[in-house]
Amino acid sequence: MRDLKYWVWLSSLPGIGSRKFYKLIQCFQTAENVFYSSREELKRCGVIHDDVVEVVMNNRSIEKIDKYLKKVKDNGINVYLSNQDEYPMNLKNIYDPPPILYSLGELKQEDNESISIVGSRKASEYGLKTAEKLAYDLAQNGITVISGMALGIDAAAHKGAIKGGGRTIAVFACGVTNPYPRSNINLYRDIMKNGAVVSEYPLGIQPVPGNFPARNRIISGLSLGTLVVEANVKSGSLITADFALEQGRDVFAVPGNINSPNSAGTNNLIKNGAKLVNNIEDILVELPGDYMVNNTNTKQLNLDNEEALIMAALLENGKSADQLAADTGMEINEVLSFAAIMELRGIITSISGIYYCELTK
């Protein structure tokens, strides 16, 4: 408890990032010693500039620390220190793990078997359905899904994991009691029921742009691998993929339309060595341990209305996308989108532009 008080204090100070935090601990042995050190001792240590030394000197109120910790407790927030066994193992093993991890919802041992799914905020229907389906399949196979609760691919991944009956963790670039974006408030509540919302940032911190790249290292750091579903060439999702590579983790990518800007980033990842993902097996085969894949069967297809129409049209003969559009009354782009998801699920296959039902082959 003594460590908790002073670790929370030191990690919350402006100008003290994770790397300076650990260097100060190395210099003074404990965070408590930093708290009681003199101005001259802080300067002599050489870890922080004079302006940050003044920040340390001017923020030494035990009363304020106790008041803050009471607020943390009253909000039902768990606090994990990187020197504790309860701290996530995957995250502990990266170069600069956050000293403090705040969590609304409990982190569990099983969360070490996790995959992060990230991608464009302005995702296509194909991207959204693909992210949701792959997250669903991961959850069905006991894999925790990590993402950032952003609009688009992130939100779809969380929803898929929840639908799959699994756990999901959202990593925030702000305090955990400040759901962002606000339009995802209901998803925020669902995530806490089915996993956790975590952040290295103290309560009350707002989601300023500079926090997001640092947040991304936690998304990848919590995971055994990172899957990018849709991303343009300047997407923040590629920053997450870069962190994953630096951390020695697997990088996966879903291929996309070569004419779509949202696929340019993912296709480049594949070109540069990321594992191409067509289905859940492409991910599970790369993970440590043995996974028995829950394959789709005829009694548990859980088809959408549109997918059911396509399935019915293919039960007897193979058909082109144009023929499927005519038979189902759907737009051609809808047929292509739903057919792509059904291929990922192993329900249908395509050969030379003709779709066939796998279940009748």
C-alpha cells in the first residue's frame, strides 16, 4: 500500500513519463525517496530538467494523494503496479511498460492470451463486418480482444468479442472514467461488463492528441499479436503495428481492395512481411499453445438476413456476384461485402468469380 501511494503520486506528475519514472526509481531506490528528496538531490540525479524538478517540489501533499486514492477507490477502479505479479505479463515485458495501470473491471490471467484488433475510424462495411467476425471467432476460441474503443474498426472488434461470449479490453488515451468518444457510451458499459477499460493516465486526464501514440504501445503490449483490418498509409493503426514489431509481437493484416485508400496501409503491411489473414486459423496457428478451432457448422451459422439470402441462392449452383444481386434483390456492393465475410467464415468460396456454398460441396 505504501508503494501504491507514492507510485501513483510520481506517475501522475506532469513531465514524468514512464522512462523518467523508472530512471528516478533507479536513482532513488523508491518512489517514496523521490517524494522526500531535496531539490539539490533531484538536480544531482540528472534525470529531469529544472522545470520538472520544480513540479516535483511543488506537488508534495500527502493529503492530496490520499484524497485522490479515495476517489479511485470510490469509483471502483483497480490499480496495478508494474512491480506486482497481478500486472499483465505481456505488458510487463515491453521496453517501457506504464508504471501504473488503472482499470475499470478486473484484469485476469486469461487476458495474457490476447490479440489486439485496430483499424480505420472511417471503415467500410466490409472492414466493420470483418473486424467483428474475426473478434467473434477469437472470443469463441478463448482469446481476449484488445482495442481502443474508437469509432470504426475498434468498436466493431469490441462488439464482436462481446457477441462471441469472450472478454475484451479497451485501452484509453485519457482517464478510465472519461469514455471517449462519448457516442460509444453504451459500448463502454458493455466492455466493463465483459472485460475492462484500462489506462495509464490518471483520472480526469482528457484525450489530447499527444496521448494516443503512447496509448497504442499499451494496446500492442497487452497482446500476443496485433491485427490491422483496414488502415490508410497514415493511419494511427500502423503506429500500433510498429510498436508490436518493436515489442517482438506478431503483426497480422487483412487484405483489401487495391483501389481503396483504407486498404493501402494493410496491403503494405502484408507486402512488408505481416501475416495475411483470411480466417481465424491464420492467427491461431501463430500463437503459443494448441488451439482447437471452433469451426462453423450447419446448425450454428447465425446468418444475417442478407447472408441467408446469399446462402439460399447458392444451395444448388454456383453464381457470380451479378447473378446473386439479381436473385437476392441486393445491390452489387452489398453482395460483394457480405460474400467477403462469408468467405472469411468458411461458408462460401469463390473460384474465378463464381461463388459456391462450401456446405454443399
